[in-house]
Amino acid sequence: MAPVRAARRTTELGLIVLSVLVTVGAYALASLGRTASLPANIVPFLGMIIGLLAIAHVATRKLAPNADGVLLPMAGLLNGIGYVVIARLDRDLAGAQSLWSAVGVGAYIATLVVVKRARDLERYRYTFALFGVGLLLMPLLPIIGHTVNGARIWIRFGPSTFQPGEIAKLALAIFFAGYLVEKRELLQTFTRRIGPVSLPDPKFLGPVLGAWGFSLVVMIFEKDLGSSLLFFALFVAMLWVATARGFYLALGGILFSGGAFIAYRAFSHVENRVAIWLHPFDDAGNRGFQLVQSLFAFGSGGVFGTGLSLGSPTKIPEVETDFIFAAIGEEMGLLGTVAIVTAFLLMVGTGLRIAVQARSDFEKLLALGLTVTLGVQTFIILGGVTGLVPLTGITLPFVSYGGSSLLANYILLALLLRISSDSVERAGARG
């Protein structure tokens, strides 16, 4: 176990050094592109980047010494590149993002301190269910509920706004993992047959129908297509893996397609999103403006990009949040976007490996759920920005501007590393 621990921490440290060099180099290039001089705050910026990642690395060494060595550096790299692009777009937002990055690292450390063993969370699965549902529906409350760009997914306390759905996805992943471990045998039992097809007892389809109905509530009343798809995809993926029954995957696809079609026919905001996706250039000066400008940005970037601070990504509305990937595509080109996608693929692949290596069924499903959350959210936003799927308005994990997103994703990262460390420790104890 000691050689594994040393190798993983050495790998993590080396990758962190590389991510710091890439981030600081990009920050310097962005300033050179804007003012033809190095930024005056390059030394404090370097200190902040090194300090946050060093603190996170030391905390991992002390609190989860056997954890995987790839996830933290990749998150640091994505967070750093996102900060550089945000600083290039809006200096005021950059200050807030640096503060939220520090808060996110603090939440990462706090999670490792509080969650000594990931499997202990299983005992509180129904508490997490109530907590997650409450958070997800909180924006519907009067007074504190707040609508931004047509979606009611925010709550406001004084001058501060927060997106509770980001934390809700973690709470629901914990609940789904615990619930499926508890009910897996019942959900695996198929007692009905229609011709050659085996079917479960109808009373056991309640959880699937409940998750479907809940996702429709989010889609219809909060006008949040991204979260609706994310939460339903999370449940169906975990149910499919827990039961090893492809029936649930097919049923989930049919239910969501049917629900989406009903919403498309009945609600104008869903129809608008689909119309923009299918025909953005038909109304390029109004409804399709954001997507059209995004596509132009990718085209302008080409293979190598225009160079940091040498493009025009500010023409895209909400570029620092929903469309930050388009800004990266314009100024860093195809190579920059491929690097970002590769970092996410490494994180998803590592998360799936952690799920496979986990020792308990609950930890396996929780690691899978957290990884699916990261992967599906990334796919939804990258697909929306490039025109592959309809726009949804969710953030790109670790990259987009937003405090609630950073906070939630650093907690997600800590939970994955806790599972990873526990798995190696128990494997060594048994060996």
C-alpha cells in the first residue's frame, strides 16, 4: 500500500506543477495580447495558484493519502484555464471567481475532513433525498426564488444569488446510490412476460416513473432543461448499472423522449430552445444570436486560435458562463478545445475506474453517479455551445464563472477521492 500511496502523490504533485505552469503561462499570454506587457500582478497570481493547489495537495496527502493522483490536477487545470479566460473577459468577475475558487478548495478540504468513510453516507440516504428535492424546488418559492434569462433556478439572499440545483445533484446521487443498493434485488426481478420480453412487476416501476415526473416538474416549472435531463439521466444510468437490466435504459429513453415531446408541444420556452437549435440562422439577430455568434467564434479560431485577448468573444452574450467554451475555441483554437475535452475525458475515465475498484456496492454506485453527473453535465453544455444538442444554460464544470458550480464540483471531487483512497486502503488491508 505504501508504494501505491507514494506513486499516486508523486504523480499528483508532478501534474499539479504542470497545470500551474500552463495556467500562469496562459495568464501571461492573455496580458501580452491585451497590453503587450506582462501583467503587474503576475507574482501574486502565481502565488494564489500555487497556494490553492498546494493546500489541496497537502490536504489530500494527509486526509486521503491513497486517493487517485489524476483528478485534482485536472480539476486545477480546468479551474485555472477558466479563470484566465474570465479574467480576459471581465476583471470584476475574475476577482469573484478567485474568491469562489478559494471557497471551493475549502469545501474540498472540509469534505475530506467530515466524510471519513464514504460508505457511512448510505445511512442518511433518505435525509439526502429530502435535502436534494428541497434544494431543487427551492427556486419555486416566492421572495427568494429568482429568474435569470427565463430560467427559475436561482435563489437570492440580499445581493447574493446561488444555484441550489448544483448541490442538489450531489445529494440526489447519494440517495440514488443508497436506494438502489437497498432495492436492487426487487428491481432485478422480472416476473412478467410479453412474448419473448421479460418485464418487472408494475409496482416496481414507481421509482422510474417518479424520477421521470420529477424531471418534468423541473423542466416545466423552472424552465431548466439542463437540470431536468441531468437528474433523469443520473437516475437511469445508476439504475441500469445497479440492475444490469437494459430494459430500464430503454424505458428511461422512451419516457424522457415522450416527456420532452409533450413539453415541446405544450410550452413555448421548450419550443424556442428546439427552434434555435434546429434553425439558429433563421433568427440570427434575435433568438439565435447567441448560438450563431458561438459558431462564428469556433470558425474564427481555426486550429490554433486567434491568440488569448486577440479574439472577440465578448460579442457572445453570457460568454463567461454558458458559452465560455466558445471563447476558448476562438482564442485557443481546436487545440485548446481538444485539450479541455481531453481533461474532462481523463476525469470521467478516472471516475469510472474508481467505481470499478470500489469495495462496497454503495461506493461503486456513488462513484458512478458522481462521474455520470460530471460527464453528462459536460456533454450537455459542450453539445449546446457547438449546436449538437439544444441549449440548456448549465455551466461547464470547473471552467465557467459561478460560485455554486465551483463549490459543488469541488465537493464532488472530494467524494470521488475519498472513495478511491478507501478502496486502496481496504484492498491493502485484505491483501
